[in-house]
Amino acid sequence: MDIQIPTYLWLEGKTRELTARGVGVYIMQRGEKMGGLVLLKVSNCEGKCKLLTQQRDLDGVLGWVNALSEEIVSEEEVDGYIKRSINRDPDLWVVEVEDKGMENPFMD
């Protein structure tokens, strides 16, 4: 049986965990509480970012993939993509993480 945690509960728990570890994490856009998809902006705090989105594989397991064609892009490009995405899907969640190594702390 596949039990899915509502997006808002999962993000609330993960945000608290990351904050306790000293990771800068911010919810920039609150989406649909129960099942909104998440865009994850990972910033190196020097103008470069990764933009990741959630995607299920063939077995239904949720993972992360690059939202843009290039892995690392300018912050302006990421912010523009996020703005267009929210206009298309207001149920979208947007989370920003600050990490100089640009690692995804949601990979677990």
C-alpha cells in the first residue's frame, strides 16, 4: 500500500529538519496543501542555481530531475522559470535552499 504524505506536512517536517541542521531553506510559494508539486531552487549564494522538480519513475517512486536543460544556470533564469511556472500552475510549491556545494538536501 502506497501511503502519500500531504505536501504541506512533508515540507514542514523537512524544513524544520534542515533548519535544525543549519541549512538555509525557505518556502517561497505555498501551493496546494495535499498534493501540489514542488520546484526546488538550490542556490550557491553567488548567482548560480540548480532548479529541480519532482517526477515519478515507472514504479511510482518520487524523485528529483533537472527542470531546465542545463544543470547549473543563472539565478535570473531560474527565477524567470519559476514565475512562468507559477502562472501556469498556482498549486505549485517553490522551495529555495542555500548550499555552496549545490547539493539537494531532499534526496532521502
